[in-house]
Amino acid sequence: MSIRETAATLREQTSSKFCYNKAMLIEFSKIRGLVIFEVENQSRVAELIDFFIDEDEGTVEAAIARSFGVIRHLKFISGKEIVELSKSALIIQNEESLVPPAEMVRLHKKYRKRAKIIGEKVFTKKGQYLGIVNDYVIESSTLSIVRIYLKKLFDQRIIHSSAIVKIEEKKIIVKDNFEMAKPEVVPAGARAELA
């Protein structure tokens, strides 16, 4: 049985214990430090630190976590081991999904040189500077970046993932001609649909 089939079975069996969402848009800034649960023993095992983002696809390749305990070790979780991502928890199969960085050799080698998304500069293909990423949105069922939020002095912009050409170590390249949106002003007291 594949991991996805197992995850589907576990969702059915544990639906009363966890709240599973089909698809949700989640801002990364709201889930940094999120608790990571494992389904097998239904316990807290770590906290989310960051993601490895695939530079070509714009999807989560792996999660970076810190284990709980007196000595908090850095751990990696393959994107394939993630059962569910919601605004309240990242759920993995079992504690064995948390592996020391050395076990994921390719990712371990590029850990310090990876594109961190937040804080990266954004340029068009022609080299025009657009701003710095101050947040991004992930679609929970596909673990894909949907859009990035930019800030440049007092100006804020939103760039949809379809405009992203390449994610590199120190910068993100976007198409030259694309429609950039300004964030909407939400009236005080209004509830946002975004997690």
C-alpha cells in the first residue's frame, strides 16, 4: 500500500481525532513554529521551522523541523511523508518520518544554500527589481506555492505563482510582463478566508 493510500485510510480512521481539510490556502508566516503530529501514536513530535522548496516546481520538497525535548535536533521530513498540512498542524505518518539531515544527503548538502523564499529579492527576467518576499501562500493539498507577497519600501504587491520563472538561492525571477496585484484593504473586524 502506498503512502498516499495509507494516508487516505488513516484519514478515514482518525477523522474524529483530527480535522482534515481538502484544500486550504495557508500563509507561511502563520505556520512557522507549527506543531508536527504523527498519526501512528497521535502525539506531538516536532515543530515546523521551514520548507525546502523545489526551485523548478515551486512545491514543498521537504519540511525542516526541530524535535521536542531537552536537546532539540534538526530533522527533515520528506514531502512524501506529509499526510496533511493545515493551519493548526502538520501531520506525518509516524516519528520515523523525521530523519536526521545526513539521511537526506542531497538536501543536507544544499541546506545552507537553499532558497529560503522569505527575504529573497524578486527580479523580472530583464533584471528589474520588484521587492523582497515577506510571505508566501501554500496550497495545502498539493504543497505548492500559490503566490508570493512582496514589499518594497511602502509598496506591497502580490505575484501569482504562474508568473514565477525560477527560484534561485538569492533571488526569484518572474516574467517580465505579468499582472501584479496590490493587496486589498480589509475593513476592521472582517474575517479573512486565508488561513
